Amino acid sequence: MLAPERRRRSDIAVAVAIAVVTVLVLAVVWLRGDAHGTTSAPAESPLPQADVATSIPDALIETWRASSPATSVPVTTGGAVVTGDGGAVSGRDPLDGSIAWSYVRDRELCAVTDAWNTIVAVYRDGRGCSQVTELDSSSGTRKAQRSSDADAHIELSEDGTYVTSRGDTRMELWRSDLVRTLEYGRVDAPVNPSGQPRTGCTLLSSGSNSSRVAVLEQCPGESGARLTTMNPAPKDAQQPEEYGSSVVAALIGPDGPVAGASILVASGDRVAVAIPAHSAQPPRVAVFDGNAQPLAEFDLPAAVLDENHSPTAEAVVKAASVFSWWTGSETVALGLTDLAPMWSIPGALGPGTVVAGRLLVPVPGGTAVIDPAKGTVERTLDVDRAGYTGPVGMSVIGDVIIEQRGDDLVALAGS
């Protein structure tokens, strides 16, 4: 009969050492991991879906305000108004501004946007604006996450199908589960070195829809900016599928490439590009087809394009029967189909938002109520902005109108 096993002191010592090492390893992983610097506080009761506004009030008064320097336009979706400040993303009740949920990280927010009835927040780390978290808009619960190489500064935009993250040298498109569908531009460790069509280019602007993504870029040795249209979801995300690419003739000046151009909108198989004034040429809107070939150009009055304001994706909103574009000095309506300029509101402070079938556009001292088909100002609602005269981003959630004034979000309700 075998003698029973006996534990020796050395066995106990080894077991203790293994346990200590395991605890230390787990502690290091936790301290260095993302979970250590993250605090998630979901809503006790999810915010209800906001009703669609059916009328425009006779007057507007401020009901609450909150700091949101991480956003440049109001982020509203579902039943939440979302603010971004430092490393905190907060979902607020639109009626009183109270915080219903929050998600906080010990990292700096690069950008926040709404898409697919969720919130997409991008945080900065050593690889740039690379850490992405998707949050349920009503409860703040965490959904998908992703991390990949990115530039130090990015612009986020969404088209209803994809979210675009674009920096100066690199662009990605993500679908609703944050899986990358397209990688364009700089690639640090490409599996296929020849997968990208060009290298060393500076990405100037972009626009997308469900079937096209367009990018305007300045490439080494080229006389003007290049417009390229692509499949937003090619078979291989690392190998873009181009529909067409061409250097824009209108962006070639006598002294070299013309600066300041920007894609305004990609709609169907059409792309509209803002062309600044140069070489005695007035500012224009140039329209291209789905293969990046020119279709038409429309001259604009000389004062329309503010040379100190570079158009971004946030400068254009779809407003019923038009695209509303804020040029930096006025708001211009572009036709949905031909993208031709239709009418303008001089002195406007932003592209506005749609409420009850009308376009509300911020103007000095108030908000103009406009028939989007005709561009006629039906009336103006007084708004006291307490001396603020800068750009105003607008959104509506239920019966509450939200304005972004600099770093502040301001809620306005009917009185």
C-alpha cells in the first residue's frame, strides 16, 4: 500500500510564490489596461425616445446649459443630449439637462458623434485618436469597441450607414458594429504594400453616403487637389476600390495648388466641392459625377465664402428638400439632386436644423424660420445669446432646440 502524500514546506512555498506572481501579473494588467481608467455609470432608467416636434413655438427661452468642448455641433439622438468634456461623455435629459448616464475615461476625448441611434466616442492614446467606444444613447451602456492607428486630430462624420474618421494622413470608415470597412491613406504596417493607390498625400476633406465615399487630397508633385471616389465597403478593407480619381482643374492656380477647397456633400453619385476665389475667379460650387469627373460649376457672390472659415462636414445638413450649407458668412441652400445653389441667407451663423417641416437658421439676435423650398424668411424668433456672436450649431430633440455656442450647449424651449 502506497504511503499517503505529504506536503512539504517547499511545496507550500512554491504554491505561495505562484499565487503572488499571478496576483502581481493581474494587477499590472489591470493598472495598464483600459478598465483601470474607465468609470461607466449607465442610466437607472433609460431615457425615453423623444417625440418629433410638430410645431414651432412663438418664442424661445433658455432652459439650461452645459459645457461640451469636445463637440462642435449638438449631439442628439434617441432621447439624449450628449456632452463631451475632458474624458467624460454624458447623456442628458433634454428637458432639464440632468445627467442620466455617463462614461468617463482617463484619456482625452478627440471627438463625439451620434450614429445608428448610438453615441460614438473617440479617445486619444499614443497612436493618435485611436480608441473608439460605442454607447447606447438611451442608457449609456457600452456596446462595440475598436482600436487602430489614427492621426493625432480627426474629424468624425456619419451618413446614416457609415461613420468616417479622417485625419490629415489617414481615413477609416466603420459600420454599426465598429468593424472597419475601408482604410485609406497612411498605413503603418500594410499587409500588402501596394494596397493603397497613393502615398504621402494630405487628406483635405471627405464626404460619404451608402454607396460612395469621396476624398479631396493634395498629393506630392501634383498641380492641384485630387478628388477620388471609392466604394465605402470594398471586399478587402485595406485595398480601396476606386470608381474614379482626377486632379481638379479649378484648383490649379498660376502660382500652384489652390488652398481652401472642401467637399460639401456626397449625394448619390454626385459630389459637390466648394472652390474658393482665386486668380480673379469668383468662389464656386463644382459638381462631379460618381467617377470624379466634372459636371457643372456654379459661381457664388464674392462675399459668400469666408476665407477664414474652412468648410467641414458639420457645415452642411440635410434640410427637407435642400442641403443647407453654412459658408462662414451666410447659409446657402443646395438642391438635393443637382447640388446647385438655390437661395441664401446673408449673415447667418450656422446651417440650422429642421423643425416641423421648416428650416430654423441661427441669425444675429434670433432664429429665422425659413421655407426650405423657397428660402423665404417667414418670421424670426428672438434669442438672447448674451453677447455671443460666433458660429452656432443647432439640433432639435422633441420640442427642445439645442444650440452649440463655442464650448457650451444651450437648450431653448418655447415660452
